[in-house]
Amino acid sequence: MCGIVAVAARRDCTDILLEGLRRLEYRGYDSAGFALIDREGQLSSHKTLGRVAALEAVQMATPLSGGTGIAHTRWATHGAPSVANAHPHVINDRIAVVHNGIIENHEVLRAALTTQGCQFASETDTEVVAHLIALALEEGSLDVLAAVQQVLPQLKGAYALAVIDRESPNQLVVARQGSPLVLGIGLGEYFAGSDTLALQSVTDTFVYLEEGDVAQLTADGYAIFTAEGVSVDRSQNRLALRPESEGLGDYDHYMRKEIFEQPARLQDTIKGASADDRAFGDNATELFSQVQAVQIVACGTSYHAGLVARHWIESLTGLPCQVEVASEYRYRHAVVLPNTLMVGISQSGETADTLAALEHVDAENVLARLAICNVDHSAMVRACELVYLTQAGAEIGVASTKAFTTQLAALLMLTECLTRHHAPNTLAQQDIEAALAELAVVAEQVLACDDKIKRLAQRFTTKHHALFLGRGIYYPIAMEGALKLKEISYIHAEAYPAGELKHGPLALVDEDMPVVAVAPDDLLIEKLRANLEEVRARGGHLFVFASEKAGYESGPSCEVLALPAASALAGPIAFTIALQLLSYHVAVAKGTDVDKPRNLAKSVTVE
């Protein structure tokens, strides 16, 4: 959450800061601001409520320039969205601070600072950090690096920080603990950002800061120190950038672009990986052969991917598989079976709760930790013994689409590898290989239904609630469909296993409650049909996304959208894409901000 950009350069850095904020806006867009030290050594800043575009307008009206600067786009935690609560926080016209994370002991620190005469202009936890650094500078003969190093041990919680000081005009100090921060390496200029995307317009070479790191940047170079103040080297990494990920092209929204990129991204994710343990790590073969259980931890959409994978793993490999919400798992004493493969799923690889869950687990029975992630060199990738990188490319839309389906593809390949070790000489492996080869084609066929789904979506624009139903492996697909609808159209939507209707949800059904059903041609087809008749008998209106072989027909209070036939293993991805298109078209028809829905951010790096 929140996005940070920082620059130490010999040239004016305002364009770099603003471009970085534009690229980071998916992380938060409640407010935006930047501060810099100009050529006369003065500290100046602009802050605005709302999107980065508003900040750009202010900069055009009253231009600021300088070579050392920090910038921030905010997702509000402490304090409502306002100019006063926007970052950077400036103290005594001398220092400016931006922050991503949560300072858990900020109230205690604020109370102590107030007794020392500090006056607060905001409700944020970040301003506490700014005052502490200002006091350290005033009370001692310290430079800004030493002041930051003195303050950090007082902070409890998670933070990524960037600090500039008028008295050290060429110096930028950054630090991280629990929130991601990366350095960018240029020629005569150095950068810091919340992720590499922020800096890809100016560099392709990055240094990933580790927990507790503090870095000092100038136009001449950088130095990194541990939390104990010991100088340390971190490796530089050059990233191959995918140019097609930038810009909207012919699309109106990033979400639509990313939905339609899925056939290519699925193909990229599975290319050359079928039946190859080494795609997960050099020692994957040895480890996979020893697995006796699988434990998946994830949040949000990634959690839904894990629920789908549980069906695959248990039915095809015979291994027990548990899936848990990471934010809950980390706070209970879970029983971990011997030789458990821990699987963490995260688009960004920086999801705070998932990282904490992977660290929380009792290591005694954990055979290895596997990261399924879309971002190389992320914290989760660096923390795990095994890694599978999906090839979704940069996902800008806050509502995850291609990241989810490529996670499913990666999990299906994991299932194939485990099947080869634990259920050999079955037809399962052949079925998986056939499904993997089918994914891109099936995705293209579902996308060809776009116009039909758009027409169906018009029926939802006046609705305030929706119920999604699925059975078996399609229940988590219904959950994902409901999540997408509520995320971007603000229609309250809930998913239930269809067999649970009689246990409460049926009370919600009336003519104003659309019921969306996921209806594949599988062994539960007749049971699902009976469940849907219960809805129709009570005046509910059904919208059935059905396999063309399932035999559903439109009729009174029932609209059927037939989807191309897909194999049992490829079916979840086919239905997912159809529900993505439904939520997208509903949101467009309602006029909501599709790519940046209210109150949400892309990467959840705070608890």
C-alpha cells in the first residue's frame, strides 16, 4: 500500500518523481505529494488530495525543481484522505519524510513528543517519525543518515521510509522494515521506489533492500547499512523489461487489457515447464518426492487460487492439502503434518500477511517453502527455497485478472509434478498435460463471448446485491467472481456452495437479487440444477454461466450464457475469465473507476 519514489540526481528530478507516482498509483490514490531541495538549498513541496493528475496540475501552475526529492501516493491508514494527512510530512522547513507501512506504537510516541513541545499538523503515524528525526537533528551533531539510524530502533511495526534534509541537500536516506523498497542504479543518479515498476522509465538495474537495511544515496553513488549500522553489499540485478506491458494501447482500461492478455500470459507461464520439476528449483525433484502434505497460505484472489489447487492436489496426487487465509493462519497455532510443502501465493511477493504466515509456521515439519509469485526478486521469492515465477507481466488494474489465471496455471503444473512422484502410472498426468496445452485456446474462445457477456451485464446496473453459486472446484471460482463484482462495481456480492442455499442464503432470494451460477458439465450437474430450481421457485432471477454441453436453456427468470466446452482441468480458468468480463462490463455501465476502485490498493504491504 502507498507508493514511494525518491531521487538523488544532478538534473531536475520532478519529472522522474511524477512519472514514478503515475506508475505507482495502483498502490494508493487517496492523495499525492512530493518534496525536493532546490538549487538554492531550500526545501519546497506540493501536496494534493486525490490522484496524481491533481498534483501534476499544481506543479504546472507553480513549478518546483531540484535534484534531490521524494514523492508519495497514499492509501490512507491513519487519518482520513486530506491534504493535511498527505505525504511528505515537512518539519521546520528542514526535513521531509514519506512512509509506507504502519507504526504500531505511534500513539505512545506522539504523546511523548507532545510533552516535548512538538505540534502535530496531521493524524498520521508518519508525522511521528518526521518529528523524531527532526529532534535527533536538533539535539545532536548528526547528519540525516545518523539521525535516521538513531530513530529507527524506536519504531515498532512496518515501514519503508525516504527522508531528505535541507542541511544535507545532496543526500537521500531510505530504510525498510516489513515494507518493500528497491534501489535503482543510474549514471550520475540513483533512485528508490516501492517496486521496480516505479523506476523502469529511468533504469533497468536494481538493488533489493533486505529487512532492516538503511541506504544513503547521492548523485555520486550509494551505501547500504544493516540495522546495526554495518556497511553491507547487496547484489545488483538487471531486469528484462516487457515493453508491451506499458500503456493502454487500444484499450479503455488496464483491467480490460489485462483480461485480454490472458491467452498470451498463460502460454508464457506454462511454456517449457510441463512435467519439469526444475522449473520450481534445482532441488525440486528431491523435495517433491518427500512431500507428504501440502499447506497453502494466501490472501484475497490468491487465496481463491489456492482453494482451486486443493481440489487438484487431493484428487490427483492423493496428498492432503490445506488452504488458509494468511492473515488468520499467522495468528494461530497450526498443526503441520510431517514433510509438509508450504506454498505461499502472491502476485507481488510482498503481501505482508502471506510473508508473515510463511515465517510463522513451525519449521520442524516443513520440508520446504514454495513461492508462486509474479515478481522476481520480491521478498517472498528471496525467502523461499523453491520458486515458480508466473509470467503475467505488470498488472496495473487493482482487481487481479491475469495474475489469478497464471497462478492457476502454475498450481496445475505443481500438481503435475506431485502427481508424477506420488500417483505414477495413472492417466492424471496425461490429463494435466492436455489441459495445460488447452489453456490459451480456451481463454481465446471465452474472450470471443465478450459481446454476449456485455449485454448480460446491463441487467446488473440497478442491483445492489448479488449471489454467486458454485459446487466443488467451482465454488472458489464463484468466490472469485463475487469478489471481482464487489471490488469494481461496488455491488455487494457473496458466494456460497450451491448446496448450502437451504441453510440460510435462500432467505435473501427475491426478484431484486440476481443469482449467478457457475454450471460446468461435471458430476454435480444434476445436483446444481436442483439447487437452481430452488432459486427460481422462490422468485429469484438466474444468470447461468454454463458449459455448452451442460444442457441449460434460457427460460422464465433464467438467462443462460453458454461457454465453449473445456476439459475438467481447464474449466476453472474458462469460467473465471467469463466472470471477469461480467464484472468489468457491470462496472463500466455503472461508471465506476474500473482500474482504481475506491478504498483499495493493488499491493497490500501492511497488516
